[in-house]
Amino acid sequence: MTAGQAATNGSNDGTGTVPRVVVVGGGFAGFHAAKALSRRLAGTAEIVLVNPTDYFLYLPLLPEVAAGILDPRRVSISLAATLPGVRLVLGEVDAVDLQQRRVSWVGPEGGRDESGYDRLVLAVGSVNKLLPIPGVAEHAHGFRGIPEALYLRDHVTRQVELAATTDDPAEREARCTFVVVGAGYTGTEVAAQGPLLTDALARRHSGLRGQKMRWMLLDLAPRVLPGLDDRLAGTADRVLRERGVEVRTGESVEEATADGVRLTTGEEVAARTLVWCVGVRPDPLVEGIGLETQKGRLVVDECLGVPGHPAVFACGDAAAVPDVTRPGEVTAMTAQHAVRQGKLAGRNVAASLGRGTRAGYRHHDLGFVVELGGRDAAANPLHVPLEGLPAKAVTRGYHLLSMPGNRLRTATDWALDALLPRQTVQLGLVRSPEVPLETASPELPHRPGRTST
């Protein structure tokens, strides 16, 4: 019997005596929903988590994987080990039948399976946001998963190594130019970590003495980290410029080719690296279900329930959750919201099954942290602005507390990075065709399109 076949045996199919709760997605929202459900419904319900991988990805530290600071296993936390009492099914859900209360998925080896449910939590998260810019889909790479982080680390390493061996100054300049588009969290952190990595690589090659490692950060917004506290943004901007990053606000890419990019200003930049961090959009499954959406996100009430479907809940990036602190607005697509909404979804699903009481979502901002590499960071815990080493301590402490596992191993990698030279070799595990930008899921690059009934 397969894991999927085992998952289909439950009350919704008339063969079991306990209700089954199916959670779709094992990101921040889905993970914390499943965890809350396992605690509140222990022994009284079957909890099934359907996810394409067997790990929860701690996305905020992915730039440190790309920079060679953290081993990728540090940010990959085992779902089976951290969610006791939850049945993990490996698969990518591509159809939801609301009338029959069933979900179906494609397994990691291409087979199909399905399961009934008594309660459904949709926490499918988000994927790369694409814009209709010529050449971007073909020549840029996103930054949403471990394959993309490993590819970027290898790619940057390879460009520096190839630059060290060429006699053509123009080619050397292009290979030593790295363009990052999007000055939000991810783009800012990638651009901040980048010069530290390329400087370490260049020091190992005598042919690159005196060669500038050019990093560019582009965004149409008027400043980096738009929407965050001005002081946080100011600290990040200063650190970037001190490291030689060309921060180009009010500019973006107009066209991309294999040899470089043309900016919206008309400037031509020869480059072999284009990192796309423009933003995210809800997973395509959301639009395919046939329910009401708002900007691609499922419309839910303040208790995370889907109107007209009392058995269905949604949270995280997949849901347009009303923000009661800003009437008429919905919560932002951030990990901080996803974690809290996941916990609340677990509580309210349990309440719908007679365990506890339900509550509405209220969010009180506790501040933000931005990892800038080296000894730099920016943070405003409880709205107290910090930078430098104090911010670094707060940032790393926050991440260690937020990670559901691998804390000691992560702290050890940080300590080794502070004491030893950075390891700078290509692993060759992920090649460019395996991480296309148009991929809807970074974990399943070639999956078919999703449908729903």
C-alpha cells in the first residue's frame, strides 16, 4: 500500500470513524497549521499533510545557502521528525473537488492519487512573480527554493572562475557583473551577500587582481525595502553601497538576453547573471479551484474560513486575510503573517470539529529583521531600531527561535563561517534547465499544469 493509498482510508470515504483534516502545503502556514492540529486533535482526528517535499524550507536563510555560509540541509527541516502524529504524503496537489470533498495530487514519481477530507486547509503558498519583459523568463533565475539557491551559488562561482581564465577584458567584465532585480527582502539580502562571496572567490585567482566585482540592485520603487521602516531601509542601503553595490532605484530591466540586460533608462549592461527577486504571486492552484479570489488570493473571512464552504480554510500567501488594523486591506504575503495564520487555522479547524473555540485573525507587528551578511544586519524588534552587531545578534537569535529544527547545526555553520575561510567550489548538482523562472514550483520543475473541478 502506498502512502497515498493509505491516506485515502478515512471517514470521508465511509471507511473510518474519525474525521480527516487534509493540509495542502508544508510551508510556513501549512507547517504551523498541521502542528497546531496535531496538538489540538491528538487521537481524535486523522491529519494528512500533502507536500511535494519531505521538508519544511526555512526560506529567510536561503540567501546564506546561496552565499556558501549554510549547508542546504540546515534550512531543510524534516516534516516527519517535527510533526509527530501527522501523516505526510509526498505529492503536488493539482485538483480540488469541493462538491465531493476530495483532493488529488501528482506524486514524486509521476503517479496520481487522491484523498477525501472532512476539513481542508489550503496553504499552498506562492511562486515566482513573472512580468512580461522580453527575455526574462529565458535568461533570469528566481530564488524560491533550494535548487535555485544551489544553482545560483554554482553559477556565480563558475562566472568568477571563467573570468579568471579569459584574456578578453569585455568577457571578464561581463562575467564579473551580477544583476539583481527586486529590492524587497530577498533581493536586498542576495545583493548584500553577493559581494562577500565574489570577493572571497576573486582572492583565490591571481588573474582577477584589481578586477571589480560589479553588483547591481534594481527596483522601480523609490528605495530599497519599500514598505518597511525608513531606518531599516536606510541601514540596508548604506551597507549595500559600502560594499560597492550599485543601488538603482526607479530603474529595472526592459529586456534580457544571454549577453546582458537593457535597463529602463536605455543603458546596456553586459552580464551573465540575472537574479529575479521581483516578488511572488499565489500558487496557480488557487485560481483553478473556482472560488472567489482577490488579487489571486482566496477570499476568506477573519476566521480564515472560505465563505460558503464551511469545511474549507485557507491561510498564508494563498489567502486574502482581512487586516483588521487596516480596514479594507488584506495582510501582506510575509512569513510572519503565514506563521500566525497557520496556527490560527489549526485552532479554528479544531473548533469546527468541537475542540476549543474559534477566533479572528489580529496581527500586531513585532518588528522585522534583515540579514545583510558579514557583521551587518538591520532590525527593529518591538520597533526599536538597531544596526550592526546588536542587530546581527537579534536577527540570528530570531531565526534560531523561529526555526522548528536544525538550530544547533545552523549555529555551528555560522560559527565556522566566522572562523574559517569560505568554501568556494562548484557542486554541479543543479543545472540551469532544471530551475527555469517560469516554474510554478521550485521543487517540481516540470510538473503539468494544475486543474480543478
